[in-house]
Amino acid sequence: MAGVSIPVVVLAGFLGAGKTTVLNQLLRSAADVRVGVVVNDFGAVGIDALLVAGWADSAVSLENGCLCCSTDDGTVDELLARLTAGDRGETLDAVLVEASGVAEPSAMVRRVLASEVPGVRYGGLVVVVDAVGFAATRARHPELADHVAMADVVLISKTDLVDEAAAGRVAALCRELNPWAPIVPAARGRVDPRLLFEERPVRQRQLALGETVPDDDHDTHLHTRYETVEFRSPAPLDPRRFVEFLDGRPSGVFRAKGFVRFAVEGFGERYLLQAVGPVVRFERGRWPRGSERVTELVLIGAGLDADDLQRRLRACVHEGAPVDDEMAMMGVLRNTEGV
């Protein structure tokens, strides 16, 4: 890699669009390349960083902060320098910066373009669009249209959850917003890893530094309108009560994610929770070797009553020995992949 610059690709998309799923699929399928990853979790519990760390060749994370706003003190350069230092930098083929769902892509592009880390270069902006919820989300946040418009590649996720006509309408809308970028379906997050390395005209250098991008006013960033509530419990949860909580969670909770441990015999695996709006999904898998088997959740939304949410979640904690009650897991299993 000596003398060869490493492309730094920004992966962006609104809360729950499927960025981490896309990233993990890319890492799993990119068998012949080595990828370093910067993960920016919105919240103090690094759920996305934990999901990615097992697949990336090298990973660093920035938790409880907005990467697009934390770089005047050199944070981006510090993270990129850590990823590309020494032998690791010589073996990396690319770096992916996974933005939090409320980061501002244009600001992040500026930060990467301004990087002074030797041996790295800006490699483009990839924006993930949710085929299920993009129209409704854009109605609430019109600025998402600008995010799509400045992308070098647009990935349409969750096309497996909508019919062909609905996926076509989302693709057509993205084409209206961005007439020149490739628009690529990414069912279940699957995408050709060559998108990471393909040489393409990078319009962002002009967009991010020229007059076509509005002034970087921090008060307009999406993350200033959202807040997080973190919950952690060493004791397992009662599945019935937890499903009731998810079904009846306040409307202000737009996104929920994390790892859940249930108090039912025969169901001791780790359950990854991904909830966006009314859609709730669990993924059943093993606990990583040596990991602490605890429930860790992050709730993201607007106007949250943190004390009430904590009270409701504490009410889901099971005290005592695990129960032998498979029926108690039915609400979870109906929404579980990998069973």
C-alpha cells in the first residue's frame, strides 16, 4: 500500500435506514479486501460498534456524540490516524465512516475532505434510503432530500419488505432528487462491495466546499432534535412484558435497538432488537465469547420522558430463576430472524 492513498467512504442514512446491516453485509462479502471502520453511535451504548467490530479488519468508535460536529478538535483525524497507523494502514484497502442516523452528511464530507492524515483521500458519500419509510420520514424531515441529492451512490434498503411497485416509486423519487448517482437496491443490506472502491467522479469536493451547500449551521442538524435514553440490566427480561412495552411505546420513540437477554429456559441466546416506527425485528444469535450477558438498549426519539421510559423498562425485568414457558416467547419469535 506504500504510496497508495486509502479511500475514506462516508456511509449515511436516517435512523433505522439499515446502515449497519449494509455495512456488515459489505464486510462479510468483501473477502479479498481489508476494511477499516469508524462507527458513530448516537447514544452512550455503542450498539452499532459492537455489531461491526466482529467483521471489520480494524474498527474505532465515537459514542454519545455527533461525528459531524465533533471535529474542530481533530476527532476525525484522530480516528483516521488510529485506523491507518503502522502496519494496519499498510494493509487497509478502504475506510468506511458509518454516520449516526442523525448526522449531517455534508458536514461529515467537509471533515473528511479537510483531513490532514497522510495516505487517505475522500472516497465518496453513500446514502442509504429506507424503502419502507422514506416517504413518511422525508415528510417529517424535508432536508433528507438534500442528503440524497448530494450522494455519490444511493442504496435502497429493505426492498425485500415492499412490493416491486413500491420499491420502484422510491427509486423514482431518488432519481428525481439525484439525476446522476447510481441507485442500487440492497435487499437485506446486500450490495456489491466494489461500490467501496470504484473510481467515480467525486462531485462532493465541489458540493461540500462550494456555494451549493448551505452554511454548516449546527442548530439545523437533525441530531439537535433527537435525544437518547439508555437502559442496561444484568437481570434478564420477561418476554411478555417486554413485547407489551414495545407494542405500547410512546410515539416519540422513533428508534430502538440493542441486545436483549430473556428469562426463559431454552432461549438463552442473544436477541438483537431493531425497531423503527411500528416495525419490530429480533435477530437470534450467540453471545460473543467472554461477553457479559446483559440487556443493553438505546431508545432514540423526540420529547422523550426518560424517567417514564426507565420505569417501564425496569418493570420488564424478571426476578428469580428462568421460567420454563416457551409460550412466553411467542411474541418475540413472531418477529425473529434466524430461528
